[in-house]
Amino acid sequence: AQRRAVAALERDLARIDAEAGAAAVAHNRALDRRDAISGRIRTTRTAIARTRRELRRAQEVLGRRLVQVYVEGVPGPIDVLMQSGSLADALAVGTLLQHSAEADAAAVAGVRDHRRALEGLRARLARNARAADAALRAARAARARMEALLATRRSALAGARSELGRMLAAQRARLARLAAQKRAARTAARRASEVPASPA
């Protein structure tokens, strides 16, 4: 009976140890996920700062160009032809104006692209922040489970020690009773052998 009780306690402790080990692994994995997400958040914040700088530069270029167009105006084809001395000069100025218009369009597109990229980065940052929070909550839950299992293990160990102490005390008491009974039987046998035989 005692061996069965000890074996049952050992099985319980082995199960609790396995659960605590699994909880510790889950806790470590959750911390690893949180650390990886924190790295992505740092990378995204760096990308946001870079994109903001690029957006500001693109806006400044576009702003200067708009001021220039407003102040100087854009000459029409007839103005270009009349101001230039020849058709070749007019074509060169027209090509220059075409390039300028393309650069203006590229500046507008750059501002638009940077704004879109910034919105995407902000959305990614928000997703990563939510994921980091979830990973942190998972790590805390795994840690709480691990601590609860360790408390259960400590309690089971204390109970096992107490039960083992009780069983050992009962065994010692039983052995003491048996020893006392043996001594009593030996004493009784010795007395019985010492009793003189009655004369017949």
C-alpha cells in the first residue's frame, strides 16, 4: 500500500513537472515572439521616419516648383515661338518645358507615393503593436500557468513529504510494536522454560 501511494505521488509529480516544462516552453516562445515583433516595430518606426523625411523633401520640391510656376507662369507654344529666334530654339524650349512638366508630375506622384507608403507603414506599426501586446499577454498567461503549476508541485511535494513522514512514522510504530511483541514472546517463552516442572 505504501509503495502504491509513493508511486502515485511520483506519477503526479512527473505529470506536474511535464506541464510546468511545457508552460515554461510556451512562456519562452511567447517572449521570443514579442522580441521579434519589437524588432519589426523598431524597423517600421525607422522606415516611417525615413518616409516622413522623403515626403517633406518631395513636398518642398513641389512647393518651390508651384511658386515658380505661379510667379513666372508657363509660356504657351505661341509665346515660345515668338520669343525664340528660330523654330529650332522653339523646339528646344518646348522640350525643356515638356521635361519640366514631367518633373512636376513626378514630384506630385512622389508626394502621393510617400503618403501612401507612410499610411501603409503606420498600419503595419499598429498591427505589430497589437501583435506585440498579444504576445506579451500570452507570455504573461504562460508564466502565470507555469507559476501555478510550480505552486501545485510545491504543494504536492509538501503533501508527499507529509504523507511519507506519516507512512514512515506508522511503519516505525508498527516495527516497534512487532519488536515489542517479539520481546514479549521471548520473555514469555523464557519464563515458560524457567518454570520448574512440578513433581509428579
